[in-house]
Amino acid sequence: MATKTTTELRKARHARIRKRVDGTAQRPRLAVFRSLQHIYAQIIDDSTGTTLAAASSQEKDLKAAGNAEGAKQIGLKLAERAKAKGIATVVFDRGGFRYHGRVASLAEGAREGGLEF
């Protein structure tokens, strides 16, 4: 039996989480993806399959690095964009990543920006 890679294990964890976590129009899902160099966050309405707001460390105007401080800036920016669209509460989807480091910093920034979860 072949061993699974860390990516395959993360995807399995994410699938387990997604069984319970579902974004609706009233309470969309805040999905986080963390790569080696960058971090991405989207607010998604799963009932229609649309992205309502997004932010990432690759945006030129943000000047945010892919580290914990940059993740916090991205969380603040995402919360600002969500508030502009009238979104106040979300359900957090950590994407199979540990709630630690950059993922936790992004969540903290989003909370400071006014999102509730």
C-alpha cells in the first residue's frame, strides 16, 4: 500500500470538514488556501457557487507578504470588502490546514475587520 502525500492528506481533511461546513447566502464560507509563498482567502456562497469577496498576498496594491503579518493584512482587507457587500457573519473553512500560524493570523485579521465567526 502506497503512503499518501501531505497534499493528499490535507485534501482528505478538507473533504471531511466540507461535509459539515457549508456557506449560504446569509452566512457564506470564508475559505483559506495557504501555499508555500502566498495565502489566499475567499468568501463563497455555496448555494450559488459564487465568490462574493476575495483577497490574496499576490495583490500588488496590498503589499502583503505571505507571512503571518501579511496574512493579518489580508484578513483585514477581506473583512473590509465583505462589509462593503453587506456580509457580517461567515463560517470559517480552514481548508484542511492547521488553525495555526498564517491561517490563524488571517482569521484574527478578519475578526478585527468586523467579520463574525
